[in-house]
Amino acid sequence: MALAIFAILAGIAIPNWAAQLPTYRLNSAARQIQSELHRIRSQAVAGNTDFRVVLLTPALYRIERNNGASYQHTGESKALPDGITYGTASADLISFTPRGTSNGGTIRLCNIKREGKSIIVLSSTGRIRVASGTC
């Protein structure tokens, strides 16, 4: 009897959970990008040099550091979660100066359900925030 009740509840819960997976991945990707931006802003201030995030293919990005004459890649390219891509009108790159300010811009993320998140960076202060949106 208990096994039958468990099977019925699992049959109801699993499809609902699977339907929410794209939203969970979108929120995770937005937090991932926001965290990276906060981290490189701190590195720019601490290292007294410019850093930037460069958006590559629809689901990759990399961090670059200014070595004086040009920007140098700091490590491997990083991927967004499965099913997440950059939306239209996203900035190609977001950079931070040693003072913590930025060139500003918006990175738009989209999932397969056409839900969206915008990571907005203010140029004058370097403030980073996430807002909900559509794709």
C-alpha cells in the first residue's frame, strides 16, 4: 500500500520537476555570471589592472586580464549550463577598471522556454544586478 502511494506521488512530482529544470538552469547561469563579474571586479581593484569577461559562442565565455599592451586569457573557457544561451543585444564583453568602474552593459541569458535573465552592469559604479525578463 505504501509503495503504491509513493509511486503515485512520484508520478506526479517528477514531470513537474522536469518542467521546472530549464528555469533552475537559467537561475543558476545568472548567478554564475554575476559571481564571475563580482570576482573579476575585485581582482581588477586588488591587482590594479583591467579585467574583462568576453562572451564567445552562444554558451561560452572567458576571463581576460590586461597585461599592459593587450588582454591575456586567464584560463580555460567556461560554459553555461545546458540549454542556456546568450540572448540578443547582449554585450560582447564587460570590463572592469582598477577603480571598480566598468564599461557597463547587459548580458542577456535565455533558456529553451524563452524565459530570460539580464545581468546588468552600471558603468559609473560597476554595480552588478540581475533582473528577470523575456527572450
